[in-house]
Amino acid sequence: ILLSCSHMLRLSAHPRPPTYVWASVPNQLTPLSYHSQGRPGSRDSYLWSAMSSGALNLKLDLEAGKQVVAKDKTRSSGYVPKVREQLRSVDEDSYTPHSVPIGPYHGKSPYTPWIAKEKQPIGPCLGKSPSTPWIAKEKLRYVGFMQNLSEKHKEGGLEGLVEELVPGAREWYGDGVDHMAPEELARMLLHDGCYLLGWLGNYPDAPPTSCSDHNTVFRDTLYLIENQMPFFLLDKIHARATGGSSSLLDYMATYIQSLLHAQLYISPGKKQGLPEPPSHLLHLVHAFFRPTNGQMADPPKRRSTSCLQPNGERETGRWRRATEYSMHANVQFRRRDFAADVTSILDVRLEGGTLDIPCLQVDSKTWTLLRNLMALEEHAEMPERPVTAYCIFMSQVACTVEDVRLLVDAKIVQHFESSDKIAAQGFANLCKGVVMDVHDIQRNYLKPIWHDLEKLCDSKARNFKGSFRHRYCSSRLHQVAFGITAFLAFCQLLQSIYAPIAYHFPQH
């Protein structure tokens, strides 16, 4: 009895904290009841039994979940959230605009009229400052230009057009514009849309720009996934400014194709398979990066000591380094020039023991473009991910200094980095944080080539040839020396054969 009394005294001195049971009420949480112990036998035991049986009112949560699923189904494939932190932490600069911020993700301050920032003395194109008054003034200039063009075809010009598109744009950006009021969002869409069209378009009497670094503007407006505008908004503004007399998609496709060809990413051939319509300009850029060799059949089953899938086929693994393929499989690396069947840098081909790879010109913007294209394929949940498959291939084949030198000698890689070491580091870090199922041939179009190369590596004859060539004929000088030595050895062999013949058969 004494122990029980002392136990009750301890409980009264340290009571359990009260427990609230909350009901789901729109926009607020309402306490249903308060109970001290929260167990059967208390005055609110009916609440405990309701919780145990799962009979709480969750109807609103179920309906809200259905609405989210319905919104995901109707949302455009071009919906672009912010890039995953795992990707951004590798190279944040690749996803950040240097001069021209487009959209809500990289504005340090909300969109306000340029007059409020006019007095800040900052010059044009001065690095990574998304909210400089210079760019705000540039955008306002293009707003006036597009308004003048629109007034020639419709009274009032662009008045009321952007406001009608605000709900669709809010859905397109998702959570990225929750902090923006309707007027603020409409102003951002108007300024950014007119700037993109005025800068990239070919309108008569367009105002001159004060920025001389055109490459940076192209990088910011075309290559960054978080720096995009809905294409339907650009199309509507263009139609109002031209009276519907020209197609924005055809012009932008031709313009982007010429730009990518000048940077040696694609061939100047006929454009095929363009999205109708694209979600944004980066989506249109991605349309030109498609391999023409298509999806090849799976390689035949073969005997192997490596890990096997349930059907007996070898699992697709990591690519070997270029020097390993050269040494262990006697693979020759050869540059593949653009032609009718070679439309982009993705058209890799294995022909016999020769791996043909289109030339890749590497500079700082190369990593930016490839990283953003991979992020687009991931966030848009594209069934085919050719750019990601190509980047995984290059990042593993050219991950060391020796590999980069081999590819440079084969004229497959032309880099403008300060050293081969920096270029190799760029390749090695290219796919950090990237996730893709390499076993799926629909996503990994290079899967058959990986299996064929592994088959060559399993060949003992090719292994001997590759090792011998790598050890004794690795350079042009070594090849000449080996040829001379082999010729002299052959002459010595002939002399050794004919000497006894001449001794025993002097008449011959």
C-alpha cells in the first residue's frame, strides 16, 4: 500500500503533458477534445477508440491528394522545379544566370518597375547580378518595342494579353511563384517575354542592345533550366506583335539549330522530330540532341564470369577508361565527322574494333549545357534520356589525364581548358549526382555498344594485341623503331635460312 501511494504521489508531481486531438477543418486545425491520459477508461475513451479504428475525418486529405494527382496529370511536361540540391552542389554556377535572370527562381528581389531602381549606377553585363537596373532597363525597352509592334495590328497592343495567361503560367511554374502577387507575376511575364522575343527574334527596327557579351546572354536564356519562360506565352506575344503572319516555332528552331551548329554540337542538316509545341526554349534545344542510330537490339547471350541477370545476360556496368579499351580490347578511337547519318555529338558507333565518336568541343559553357539538358530529362521524366546516357559514357571514358590525351590525339576532344588535367576533372565531375537506369535500353541507347566492347575485352587475342601495341607501339616514333627492328630481324632470319642451303647445295 505504501509503495502504491508513493507511486501515485510521483505521478501527481509529474503529470503527463496534455494531448490534443485535432480535426481537419479547412485552413485551420481545431481541437476536438482534451484528455489527460489518452487511454481507454478516461472520459474521452471514444476518441481513443476512433483513433484505434482509423475512423478520424480524413476526407479532406483524401480529396486534396486526388487534386494533386489530377494537377500532375494535366501539368505540362515542361514544368521545371528547382534543380535538385545534389546536382546544384556539384557546380552551382552551371544553373545560375550570369547576366539575364528569366523567371522567378533567380530574382533577388520581386519584380518592381524599373523606375525604382534607376538611380543605381551599374553598367551593362557586369557579372552575376540578377537584379541590376541595367537589365531591368533593357527589358523595359523591349516591352516598349513589342508594344509598338502590337499596336500596328491590334488596338491597345499587348494590353490584357499577359493577364489572361497568368493562371496558366502559375500552373507552369508550380511552387516557384507562390510568393508572387498576380500583378507582380504578370509584370515578370511581360518583361521577360518581351525581352526574349526582342533579343532572339528578327523583328524590323529592333532596338540595339548595350550588351556586347552575346555568348553570356545566349547561355542564360537558352541553356539554363531554371531560367525559362513558357513557350505558349512567347507564342501569344509574338502572334500579337506580328498579327499571326509568321510561326515563332519555325523561326526559333532555325535560329537555335544555326547556333548549336556554330558551336559544333549538331550538324547543319534538316531538323526532325521537333516538339509541337515545346514547353520552353531549352526543351527546343534538347530536340536537336537525338541519336540517329536509334535503339539497337540487345546483344546476344554469352558466357561470362561477371554478374548475370536472371535471363543469363550480363548486367550493364560502368564504362572502362579509353586507355583500358585501347590496351585490353585493342580498340581504336576515331573521330566521326557530321554527315547525313551523324546529326549530333550523340551519334557514337562501334564498327569492328573501331569506336567512332563525333568531336566534342569543350569549354566552360559545354558543362553548363550538358548539365542542364540532363536535369531537363530527369525533371520532365522523359522515357528516353540520350543526353544523360552520352554524358555518362564520356564522363567514364575520359576521366583521367591519359584518357583525355588519347582522345585529343584522336581529335575526338578539343578543349579550351588550361590543361588536360582540368579537362579530365570536368569530365569526371560531369555526372555527379545523376541517376539513371543503365540497364534500360530505352533510356540508355549506348547499352549495346557497352556489351560489344565487353565482348572485345574478353577476347584474349585482342587483349594480347592491345597490350603489345600499347607497350611497344604507343607512339609514332615507337612504331617506326619497331618496324625497322622487325625488318632487320626478318632479314636476319632469311640469312639464317639461306646460309645452310648455300653450304649444302652450292650449285644452286
